Amino acid sequence: MFNVSVNQFLNRVSTNLSCLYKMENLQDTIILRFNPTTIEDVRRNLNLDSKTIAQMLDSFQEWISKQNHFTMKNFSRPYLESCIINAKGSLERAKTALDKLCTWKTLLPKYFEKHNFKEDFMDTSNFIIHVTLPRLLKNNYRVYMVKLTSDLGAETQLNYERAMILMNEYVKINDYRLGYVVVLDCRNSNLVQLVSKINIVELRDNLSILMDGYACRISDIYIISSSKTVEVLTSLLKQLLSKKIAGRINVVKTLEELYEYVPKDMMPKDYGGNEVTIMEMYENWRSVLSTEENIEYLRTICNARSDEKHRLIGQYNDQILGIAGSFRTLSVD
């Protein structure tokens, strides 16, 4: 567990960094671009406005200050606003998600212990390339795109999952969107071999972190494949995802079919679009996440954990107990 001096350091760094990110003034970057009225449209969609959000953030910060088990309490307001947006505008859901995320960081530290995208773990692009497309869809959802280029190994899967954690922490203070449309390009992958090599327990854990901790909202999942064996992958995903999300899985055989849902012009150049290639997008992500400033931030935020010996028993609700219970089961498996 963390001693007082480490806690003080984490809080101090978080406080200093929080002023660097202003949610009200979104700036287009090489990896993230926005629609002209993204902030207003997203808030309106969730029945929120600046005044309401300010009040919710005050309440959120007050609640955090009373959580004895949090090892870091000075979360930036942009970070907390992102929690609220991801929770569909619900402060209570945002609290639950943040509590779960801090708990995951304690119970499964291996996903959160690497912070330098370029140096801490191997480049996975020979096996899997994953990015968010720079442009937002008109409805302010962002496209998360995964290209499978080869069979997945155990170390590759873990590094991919760690990279996803870093990307999610980065977008919490640098992005503003309602959720994601996920595109999985499986055209160059042997899906039977792929599924046979996936560590199911790790994938289940990672999906729980993403869906319950980061509260990722997914409107649709499109799998590009003309192979009949795609059913092997869809069957696995449907077992791991909630029934609601599983019902949003769609298989498209060609890029032309995908264009009906994701505009062609916003796609990577090698997918017929007007943006740079997917590999260039991936390298841009690696470069941005590997700056000294972002490495320091990611190291700090990935250590925002829970110290369970300080948790007030009355606050240990069924949802959090569910996390602990699942881990007891996994440890036996």
C-alpha cells in the first residue's frame, strides 16, 4: 500500500497537471479533432449545461474528499467531467465508475504498471494496429479502429491491453465525445487461430475495466470479414459483453458496406479515405503518448488506486463487492 509521502506526491502532481487541460477550450491535435459545436452538442444530448456541470463537479470533488480509500483525491475537473459524460450525465454512475476504476488499479496492477508507450512494452503493430480516427462522426461519437494483421500471442495481447489503458487515460482529459463506434478489421487474420490463442480471462478483465471503470459507451461494433469463421469471434464477444452491447455487433463483408455507417472520407488513406494511413495514425498516437509530460501524467493517474483497508465498510456496496468476488473466482481459475 501507499505511504503518506507517496500520496502527497500524487496529489501534488495531479493538482499541477489539472491546470494544463481545459475542457471548455478544445483544440484540434494530430490525433483528435472536433466538430465546431462538440461541447455544446454533447452536453445538450445529456441534458447538461455549464452551470449544471459546475455544480456536479463541486459535488463530485466533495464526495471524493470523503473517500478514505482513494490514494489520490485531487482529480482534475476535466477528468471528472469526462467521468460524468461517460456516465451519461449521471453523477452517481460517475462515482461508481471511478470507485471501480481505482479498485481495478489495485486488484489488477499489471494492466496499469507501464506508462511509456514507446519504451515500456513492445510495439504490437506487427500483430495489431489500433487507433481512434482523428475526426468525430457528426453525432459526436468517435471511431475506434482495430486492424488485426497476424495471430495474437500472450505478450502481444497484454501489451495491447496496456496500450488501451493509456489511451483511455489520455482521452479522459483530452477528448470530448458521446462514445465510440468500434471497427474490427479481421480480413487478414485467421479467426479460428486468433480465438484459440486469446487469453479469455485477461480479455474479460480488460473489457470489465473498459466498460465498468472507464465507462466506455459503444453504440455499434462492426467486424469486417467475409469469412464464415467470423462466427467464432462474434460468439466469443457475445459471451464476454453485456447482452445490450452484444446486440450491437454487426458483420460487414467489404469496406463499401462499412462506408454506410462510417463515412469514407474520414477513414485512413489505405481504407479509401482522406486521412493518413492507419499505421501513421498509430505512430502519431505513440508519439503523443510518449512525450515527457504525458508519461508523467499517465504514471500519476495509473497510480490513483484504492487502499481497501481504509474503505468505510458502509460504502462497500454490492457493485464493488462484485469486483472483489470476481477476482476471487479468477484466482481459483
